Amino acid sequence: VKKSIKNNLDNFLNGTNASVAYSVLFGEKENMSASTYDVFKFSGLAHILAVSGLHVGFLVAMLVAFFKLIKCNKNVSNIIIFLILLLYAYLCNFTPSVLRAMIMSMVLIISKSYGKQYDALNSLSLSAIIVLLINPLYIYSVGFQLSFVCVLSIITLSRPIKQMLKKIKCPNALSSSLAVSLSVNLGIMCVTAQSFNEINFISVFSNLIVLPLFSVCFNILFVVSFLGLILPFINYLLIVPNLLLHFVKLLANMFAEINFLNFNVFKFSYLLVALSLFLIYFIGYALANLKFKAIVSCVIILVIVSGAAIINIPTKTDESFYATSYTSSGNYLVLGTEKLNTILVLNGVETQKNVVKELNLSLIHI
């Protein structure tokens, strides 16, 4: 299925758009150039290239609307939707973000179908438990961390932020979108600082403008790509997402040029990440009066900010390296500090030469 869709995309879209479209559908970026990915990364739009809750949400909304239109039996439509979600998750290699979105969507559909109350935080927790039971090591995956923190931030922070925006007379439609965008950026700030050593605020604005256009593009792209496997003549409609992807790339390029909202962070610890997540939960769910909540929140923010500042203060490092080259079992180079706090093993003649030249080392042959 993926191979056939890829061939159709290559035939009906230009080269760059075909690689972007394939990544949007299945989350695989191997065919995308580094420069194209960097544009989406620096514009704060890289998440649209990895299949996540955004994509699964669009898919579920389309399926639910379709089955309502044809007045399909509720139980039958639910089973078909579950099977389609399972198949799509399989095509996307069961990544943590897709599994999370699939499980939460299933819980939401079941609760709405049978008149039960849907609790987003419980649904998120259930999906985390199931995903980690499948593979406990997913907790170290940046994709897992970003996916769950994004949703947690929306659940906990979007409502208070929206209320604050309404107080300053912000239009309702804009306040809802802005609240979601701000909550996501505030939530993932700690994870991106720890994993990528950077914080990018441009995504607050880029997502507000690009996501409405991208939602239309994804829906058309998804329907045409899969229907085109059965009815080949439909593939000619790929000209529409091809045009929309041009506009998406133009906007991404424009936002990528705005550098003053991108900040580098040299160090960030998991302790500060944990405190940040506790702060997000505390603001949204702590059963306390507003005064106590405000005091605790301010204290936690002060600890996070001061901690981040302290660990980023430059420290004197031990620059006294020694190097040993030996060839009894191959051409290897071992680098380390005098106290052996850091050891680096290199293989390959050219690699050794480059590192030795860069660090200005004198080799000790044994």
C-alpha cells in the first residue's frame, strides 16, 4: 500500500511536495532533504511531518462525518473505524504518538456512542499505560514525550489561558486557537530544551496560520491517496494538495526566517522537566484555592528558571586530553581526560586524523 501510494505521489506531485506528502501520511522522512526538514523545524511546524494526534484526529473526524452522512449503524461504524485506525497505525509502524492518538480516539468514540462521560486526562493516562506495556523503553523516546506532554498541556493549560484571553477582550475563535497553541508551546518547552537544547516560540504564530490550511490539505491528500489505489483516475485530484503544499512551504519559509524567537539552551536537566510537568498539572488540576495555587506555581517557576540559569553558567573544564593508538585488534583511537571522566573510542583512519587535528592532540603510541 505504501509503495503504491509513494509511486502515485511521485507521479502527480513535484519532488519536494511528494516527499513532504509521504511524510505527512506515514511519518517517514527518509526521502526528504535536510534543507526541507530544517525549514519546517525552524518554523515550528515539524510536527505536521510526523503522524500524530493531529493527523489521527482529522482521520477520525472524516470517518465519523461519513458514517453519519450515510446513516450507518453505530456499532458497525465503530468497528469499521477501529479497524481503519488499526490499519493506519500499522502503516505508520505503531509509533508512540499514533498509538496514543488511536487509543484516545477509540475511548472517545465509545464514550460518545454509549452516552458515557469522556475524561481526557484518564484517557491520556490509559493510553500511556498501554503504550508503555507494549514497550517500556518508549518513555525515553522524544516522540513519546512530546506527544503526551502536548496533550497534557492542552488538557490542563488551554482553559485557564483561554479565560485570560477573554478577559482582555480577545475574540472567541482566536482565543480558542491561541490558547491551544500557547499551552502546547509552554508544555513542550521543557522537553525541547532538554532534548534539543533550544526553545522556539515562533510556532505559536505559525501554527495559527498554517494549521487551518494544512487541515484541508491533509484531508484531501489522505482521501485521494487511498481511494487512488482503487480508482486510479482519482489520483489526478492530487493537484489540489500539491498546490496547497506549495502555500504551506511558502509560509514555513517565511516563519523560518524569523530567528529572534528561537533561543538556544545549553543544558537542561530531567529534574527541571519533571518540575515543569508537575507545574502544568498543578495549574490545571490542583484542588486548592486560587491564592495557594498562585503561590506554589510562582515558587515552582522560580526554581525552574533559577535552576536553568545556574546549570547554564560556564564552568572550567579539564582540557588535558591524552590519546593512545593501538592496532593489535584494529585501527582504534582512545581519547580521554586525565582522570578518565570521559572516554571516546574512535575507529577509522580519517576519523582519527580529523579529531586529533581538531583537538590539537599529541598521540602516545603503545
